[in-house]
Amino acid sequence: MSKYKVVLKDVVKKFDDVVAVDNVSMQIEEGESIVLLGPSGCGKTTTLRMIAGLIKPTDGQIFIEGKEVASKDRIIPPEKRGLSMVFQSYAVWPHKTVAENIGYGLKFKKLRRSDIKERTKKTLDLVKMAELADRYPTELSGGQQQRVALARALVLEPKILLLDEPLSNLDATLREEMRFEVRDLQKRLGITTIYVTHDQEEAMVIADRLVVMNDGCIEQIGAPEEIYKHSRTKFVCSFIGLTNIISAEVEGIYPEGHKVRMKSGLGQDASVNYLDWQSGNFATGDALSFYIRPEDVAVSKNKSDLSTDAENNVFTAKVLNCTFLGPIYDLRVQVGELNLRAQTDNAIGYEKGDEVLVYLDPEKCCLLLDVACLL
Amino acid sequence: MFFRTIVNFYHDVTREKIKSTIMASAVAILGLLVVYPIGILFWKSFLDQAGNFTLANYVAVFTEPGLSVALKNSLIVASWTTLACAAVGMPMAFAVARTNMPLKTLVTGAVLISFVIPSFIQAIAWILLLGPRAGLINVFLRNTLHLPLNLNIFGMPGLVFVLTLNFYPLIFYGLVAALNNMDPSYEEAARMVGAKSWQSAIGISFPLVSPALFTGIVLVFLDGVAAFGAPITIGLPAKIPVITTRIYQLFSYPPRYELAAACATPIVVLTALGLISQRLYLGRKQFITVTGKASHPEPIDVGKWKYVLLAFCLMVVFVAVVLPLMVLVRTSLTKVWGLALTAKNFTLANYQMLFDPTFYVMRSIENSFVLGVAAATFCVILCVVICWMVERAKVKGGEILTFLSMVTFAFPAMALGVGILLGFMVKPFNLQGTLTIMLIGYMSKRVSYAFVLIRNTMKQIDPEFEEAGRLVGASWFRSIKDIAIPLLKSGLMVAWILVFAVCLRELSMAILLYLPGNETMAVSIFNLLDDGALEGSATVSVVVSVMSIAAVFGVRKIVGKSVMEI
């Protein structure tokens, strides 16, 4: 038995000549919550539907619990894979009541009628829908239909739960609430989950590990925090959260501190952190970029307020714009020839044209290499 | 364990096999219904009676006096009918869609009824009303009003008149739908720059819906060329042969099948040309502004003109619906239709005739029902499978399947009937004169109706419903049975009823394909008329009309909108 619950090996999907999924591989462990994240058209839903068995891969293999379920010439139909799925449109059958929707799948498990009833009721309790069991879907709100769709998937006690943008049709408040509910259920039931979304906040809540996809392939796999702090590619760091990407040139490499000195439009050289896997993959003179998140850009009028005594990475700048957003101020500052975005809680009274100091913590400046997709 | 795996694998394979067998049979049946007869039609048109290749048939179509005159007449009749339909349909559509004219619902419903009454029944009604001597209107003009007038339905104007009453709804409904679906902000914008409401309607809306008008005109013209019912009942006695009646005559003894096939070709070519020109025209007019918006523009207040428009609409409705139905009912209750409807002349015998087992009329009603039920049922089943292949499985060649399923929609019934007869009277089918060949013909023509309706319904149903079924453990077959079919139910019912209803009134194919013993209602109407039994003919006409009207209003109940909008 493989230790992985789901394995994708070099999976390719072409629609006619268009490559929707390009050589995707991943391993998913038991009980893990995986989120496929990316913009629309990145291949995340196609990947999910191949795992579900709704479409057939053009190439590569998919294994569920060590058993091959799809390859170029053999495919196990969805109903034989022991998966459940929650659909973007909910697909709650309008001609069946809530209880009938949930009980339908149990019929194929050859259960006794009384068992079906009992399991249906238990699941309805789980999603807090018990009193609506005899309603028809058209009488339910979007959020309630969502719960029915979830219950219909969970009642089968599936080995693996697939969710295809399940919250995208809900309004913002409900969406935020349901995120935590779904995550809570997933943890409570310990169910292996593959979740597709384009909403990065949602992804952060749901995921043990994120799979960031772009243009049919995987750009990075990792825990949400790791991906946010150490984005592997330009795409990843700009898709996950706000960011400042600065094009620069490597001036010097300092292996002892894992630092590079980079020359850019900022006016003076900046010291930038690099990671183990990056070392050796670049050289002095390379044109590369680095990024820093807006909340890591420290802004102050007095040097003493900046939490540093280093001379490195302190720049003089001019305020272009300062917007109050409630918990924070959103600033645009001009540093050298470049515009940076900063978010800080102490920018009271800053106005356009003010002279300020900007500190880019070298630990938070991350080097970006021009790397290909993960294979 | 190993054994279990093998058994499971075997099950997977057989299931896939059932699915692919079902799909392959559907394609084969479609081929037999559509490709084969059309192919035979063209092939035979290039053969002489000995089976050798020849172009003589085509030469004959354009040179043999009887045929070339018929072709010319067809074009003349269709052209006049198109003009007349536009003249009637356009103002009515404008009045209903854009003005504050009262009684709009009544007018719309009545137009639907006039569309449903088959043209040969409309023709019979007008023979009863405007027959040269005994026609009831003529009698009224002569005896009551003492006018020296004698209107004669048997002539070119009469033929065009009857066809117009039958086809003007095509223009009316097309325009009403386009005007209703049009984004009202275009008109509103015109109002904002200073146009009066009627100016914006004429200057902005009408040009914007001109593609719909064009489509309507093409349809009327093609239907005019392909029409058979009115030309055979009015045109033939008036010595105005058209191409469809000529084809019919070529089948009487001694039959000249190859020439008939060649005669059908010009109708098909015209149809193709018409549809291509419509495509080209629509392709250029990319500004079509049909949006799904429910908001309609404010109706235009036309002041006193609304009564003028209403009077016009009511007059059309009276002439196209009330008068013909009244005269048919009246005639069906008389012993001798030419005499006044007095107590002495009143009888229910004509209705008793419908239930007389020794007379062929009863048999024809049974045959019509059997054919209608069978054709509707088979068409619906076939189209569920084909639509599923096209819409859900997205099989390769889906466009070809779509084309094949729809091609007979525009294919003239008379021409298709010739193909069916030529294709299935020969070995290994030998079906001439059987109900089966009629069923094949009906299905071939009407599969397109079922296909369009079922595909549209299927498009509106999210495929995720079925996929969700698969994910909770239902097989392909179960997901279709438990989820797709129940969700499609109203669409399937509508398709069934419509196919059933149009089969009940089918004349041109029935008359080519029937032999004594398997008459249908339409054939009975025609034969009774031919025998001079106008009372009996009117009685069966009443039955067909009532059932057709019931069918469309039943459909309207099911879907909550009129048939033309589906």
C-alpha cells in the first residue's frame, strides 16, 4: 500500500490542441487538506475533474489508495472510485427533497431503508439542516443548498472529498463564515480533501498545503505560510497577497549570510535574502528580481523610529499617496525611480509630498529566480 | 480477491459496452432515417427507368411544359404569399409588441390557432365559404345583399389568400419575439436624443429586428414553395399546378419515380439557398441586440390609432380563425352543406361516421393515433440519446450529428417523402404501403423538432446534476434515468406532444406513402373531399383542428409560454 492517498503522475489533459493541464504531479497524504489555487483557466478544475473521473487524462496516471484509476488506456468510472464531490453549482437535484438528495447515493451501497434514514438524519444534523429535510431545493437559500451539497457528499463517508469552488456562489459574509465551517468539518472528520478555489484568502483558511497553479502547471506546493513568505516564482508572490516586485541585477553574493547585494532603480544597492535551494543557481551580473510584501516595508519620518540600526536598506522616499483603510494605512512612496506600496499602522498625518525614510528588512526581501514549473 | 477484480473489470467493460452500443445504434438509426432517403433521392434523380446514369430527368424538369410551368407557378405563389404575409404580419407584430393596443393576449392566442390549422383544412373551409356558386359567402352576397358578385377561391388569388392565412404567423411571431427580446436601452437612448416614441420604434427598433423579419420572409417563401395541402385542394381544380402537386401526380400510374426525384431537387436547392442567404445576412448583421433582459420598453401610446390597429388585428383573426372554424363546424352538422342549417338539415350522422367500423374513416383515426404515438415516442427516445452525445459526451463529430438531426427541419416534406418511398419500397425493406414506412417518414421529418426542443432543454440543465449522481455511486445509465430524465421531463413532454400533433396533421408524406388500409386522418379528409363528401371532410377537419389546438395549448400550460417561443 502506498502511503499516499492520491497520487498524480505526469498528468496531461489536452482539449483538442489546447493543453489545459501540463504534466502535473503531486502526492496527497491521508487526512490532508489540499487546495488547488490559481486564476481561472489555470487547469485547477480540470485537474480535480480528472481525479473525480469525470474526464479522462490525455496522458499520465492517477492513483487512489495505491490503485491506478486512470491512465491513457484505462479509466475507472467516477462511481467506482469511492470519492465524493461538492460542485460549484451545488447540483442539488431540484426534483428530489433535501433528504432524498442526501439518501440517493446510499441506495447504491445496498443499505437497508432504516439505515439510509438514520445516516441521512445524522448527516443533516452534522450540517445543521435537520429541520429542512423534506423541503425541495428551490425553497432553500444558497447557503442552505450549499449545506445540502456538502451533506450529500459527506453521508457516503468518502475516503476523499473533492470540492470545486464550493463557496463561489455565496455572498461575501456567508462565504467567510462557511470557510471556517468547512475547515472545521474537515479537521473533525479527518477526511482527505482536495479543494479548488481562486480565492487566496479562502485557500489560506482551508489548506494544509497549497498547490498554486498557473497556465496548466504547478508553480509551487507548500504550506500557506511558507508560500506567502518564500514564494518560488513571480506569479506565486503576486497571486498570493499584495507584493512589490523589484527588477534588479546581482552585484555580489555573500554566502555566509545567505544574502545578495542587488542594484536596482531604488537608487542604492539593497541586501536581499536567498534560500538554500536557490544557492548556486545564479551568479553575479544576473538580471533577477526580488519581492517584499507591503506590510514589510517600514516607513517613518525619523530614523530612530525604524527598528534597525543598520545602514543597509534604508532609503529616502517621497509620499505619493496615503489612504486610510481602517486598521492600516496604505501608502505609495517613490524610492529612487520606483514606486513601492507600503502598509503600516503608523502613518498618521502623512501627506503627499512628505519626505520619509523607508526600510526594507533584508530578511524579508526574497530573491526570485526565473524557474520553470514544478515537475 | 483476484476473482473479484476480474468480475469487476468485466462489469466495467460490459457497462461501457452497453453505453457505446446504445450510442452507436442511435447514430445508425439517424443515418437510416435521414442520410439514406436523402441520398437515394439525389441518386435516383440521375437515373433513368432502366437504372442508367442520365441527366434527362433534370432536362425534363426545366423543359417538359407541365413541369416547368409548375416550377414557375410555385415561385409565383410563394412570392405573392410572402408579400401578403409581410403585409399582414408586420403591422400586427408592431401593434402587439410595441403599442398600447388592447386585447393583445387574445390576438396572440388567435394567431397561434391560425398557425395550427393545417393549410388543407384552411383550404377546405374557404372552398365552403368562397366556392364559385355554393360558397356560403357568395350565397350571402347574392341572395341577401343582392350584389352581382361571385368570388371564386379557385384561382391564384385564392391560393395565395389561403396560404397567407396559414403562414403569416411565421412573420408575426418572429418579429414579436425579436421586439420583446430587444434591449430597450437602444430605444431609450433614441428618446434621450429627442426622438418621439414612434420615431424611435420605426427608426431604431425596426432596423434592429430586420434580421428577424428577413428570417420570417425566408421561412414563408420556402414554406410557400414546399406547400402541398392548399395547392392540391385549391390549385389543382383551378388548373394551377405547382411543383409539389406535380410530384404527387408523377406517382399515379404509371409512376415515374426518377422524374419525381428530379422534381424534388429544385425545392431542396431553393431551401438550401434560402437558408444560406439567411445565414449570410445574419452573419453580416452582427449588431443583433437580443439580450435576456426581461424589461420591455414602455408601450407606445398610439392614441386613436390603437383602435385602427385593433380593428385590423381582429379582422385578420376573424378571417383566419373564426370564419373557417365556424364554417367547418357548421358543415359538419349538416346533411347537405349547401342548404341552410335548419332543423331538417341538422344531423350528427357525420360524427357517428367517425365511429363506423365498416368505414375507412375510423381506421384512419386509429392509424393516425398509432403513427403519432409511435413517431413521438421513438423520436423522443432517439433524440435523448443523440442530444446527450452532443451536449454531454461532446462526442467527436457532434456538429455532424447536430446537422443530420436538424437537416429535415428545412427539408420539404414532399421531397423527403419521395426519398423515403424510393428508399424503403425496395429490397431489403419492401415496406411500400405499410404503416412502418409511414412511421419512418414521419420520424425522418420530425426528428428535427424533437432534437431542437430536447437539446435546448438539456442545455439549460447543468451537467453537474448528472455528474453529482455519478460521484455518489450511480452508473451512467442510472444517472440518466434518475436524474437527467426527470429534470428533462417537461422538455420531453413538450417534444412528444408537438411531434404527436404535427404527425396527426401530416398530409404530404402520408398521401405519398399510404395505400388503402393505412389511411390517416389527413388522407381521409382529402379522400372525402375528392369524393365530394364535404360534410364528412369538414367533420374530420374539425377533429384534427380541435386536437391540434388542444395540443399547443397543452404545451403552453406545461412550459408556461407559447410554442413559438421555445
